[in-house]
Amino acid sequence: MKNVEAKQKEKTQNLKMLPKHIILVRHGESEGNKDTSAYSTIPDHKISLTEHGRAQARLAGSRLRDLISSHGSSQDWRVYFYVSPYERTRSTLREIGKSFSKKRVIGVREECRIREQDFGNFQVEERMKATKETREKFGRFFYRFPEGESAADVFDRVSSMFFFITKLSGNHLHWLDFLISHFFDAKEALAWGWGWGKGCRSVYFTGFLESLWRDIDLNRLNNDPSQDLNLIIISHGLASRVFLMKWFKWTVEQFERLYNPGNCEIRVMELGRGGEYSLAIHHTDEELQEWGLSPEMIEDQKWRINANKTDLNDHCKWYLNSFFDNELDSDEDVKEEDIDSDDDSKDIFLDTDS
């Protein structure tokens, strides 16, 4: 009985060390959103916000403060910001920051890997229009813009944020188990490998760059468990969508159904009871449907509210149906006559070399 109580106490303590919210915010309205011809003369990273965009960002800051202060377990909360290096995202952060006092902000880090999709330097309007029409025919996820990136490329660099952890110690050791359980299976973890030392663990995932979680260490993000930690990521529409795709293990087909968030739209991942994050705690079914989530994806979000962080939902019916035409209940359901035994089909097993 004591062991059960001790484990439950440890679990509760570990959950308190996890961020209460991970919040994605798209930048405010930019000059490029207002007039796409701006991209033909101004480098994408230098596109600024409109006055309306700045007002949107100030309002978003107020909404974020209200959300964090009213949906936490403690009034002693803190925030940490990650921001794309583009002018429009940095300006959005500047306006949002007006809603937070200095004592509430632990820090901020410019993160290049959550920048906008690269469309290929200056964007000639007519050419870009034709290119986007081609993308619709080819597929939004895999189409690579000439001299630019595909959504798959953005997925790769956003994903790389998760795969390097070093020198976690004390109460932060659970971050290692948390991240491995979310982004690796056992074979992958062994393939990359990790080292153990007295009082700390050093993890090296060869070939990946620094982690999103690099700043969570004893000197910077070692919050008292009584404080709620909130991570706010200010980025772009596609980067936010692939972030969610990676986190929740959505398929390419599911990604291509998603709609871009609006300017300064806020998408909140909130920590559930068992250590999983879910969009369904803060957002309604109607909101999730408007974003493009299917009923099955919404059910998965609801499952995550009470799921343990080490649980996997890959066995659920909606996930299996993404890869198989049907699900057979037993071996007896697989009948000999259901398998194509036509003589012509046997040719695929024959050596056709002369």
C-alpha cells in the first residue's frame, strides 16, 4: 500500500513539473496577408505587421494572460516564449509581451526552426499563383516549392526540436522518459542510445540539433512545483500545424485536411490528468471540427485528457483503419477463398529474367 502511495505521490510531483500549457500562436496580420504583392519586393522574413496585426497581437496577449491565470492550479504562474526570427512573429511577441509583467516571464528564445515555410526568395505573384495550383494537384504535404521547401521539409526541422536532451537532473529526469515515450519506440531509443551518470542523464540523439527543451534545466526553468509553467510558441500557420502533427502522430492524410489558423489565433495544448496533452480540454468539439479534425481525431484528443503519458493509442480503430481496409476479429475470418489465387497473380513470384 505504501509503495502504491509513494508511486502516486511521485507521479503527482512529476506532473507538477510539466508545463501546464503549451500554446501555439500564429503571428498577427502582416503586410503580406493584406497584399500578397509585398512578397515580390520584400524578403519574406522582413514582412512586417499591419496596424491591425499589432492590435490583434495586443488582444491575443490579453487573452493569453486571462487563459493562463484562470485555467491553472496556481496563481503563481510563469511563461516562457519561443519565437520565430521573422519580423512579423517578433513584432507579435512584442505586442503580446505588454500583457505580462517581468516577474511572470522566465525567458524567451528565438528559434529558427519554427520559421515560415521557405517559398523561394522573392515571390513573383503570377508565378506563385500557378505554383500553388500545382501544389494542390500534387499534394500539399509533399510538394516542394522551387528553390524552397515542402511541408515535409518543415516537418523535419520542426521535429528536430524535440530530439536532443542533455544533463537533466533532479526533478527534471522525468522529461527524458516523457519525451522518449512521445517521440520514440523502444527500438528507436536503443538505436540512438543514451548515457547515464550519477545524478543526471545525458542523452545524445546523433544527427539532430538542440532541443526545444534545452532551456528546461536547473538554472533557468527550475520552477517551484507550486508554480504553473506555460510555454508559448509564436510561429506561423504551417509550422504550427506540423508541430501538432508531430506531437499527436497525425498522418499525412489527416494533416492535409487541416485548415490554417487565423492571424493571432491561439491553439492550446493543456496537460491532462495522466501527463498527456490534449486540445480538447480548452477547445470545444466545434472548434476542433473547424480546424479540420475528424470525429476520430477529436475522440483521440478526449482520450488524452485522462491517458497516462506512457500510453499509446495506436491500436484504436480509427488509427488502424487509416492503414487497413478492414479489421478481422479472428484467424478464422481469414478464409482461403478470400485470397486471390488466380494463376496470373502467381507471376509476381516468378523470376522473369531470361
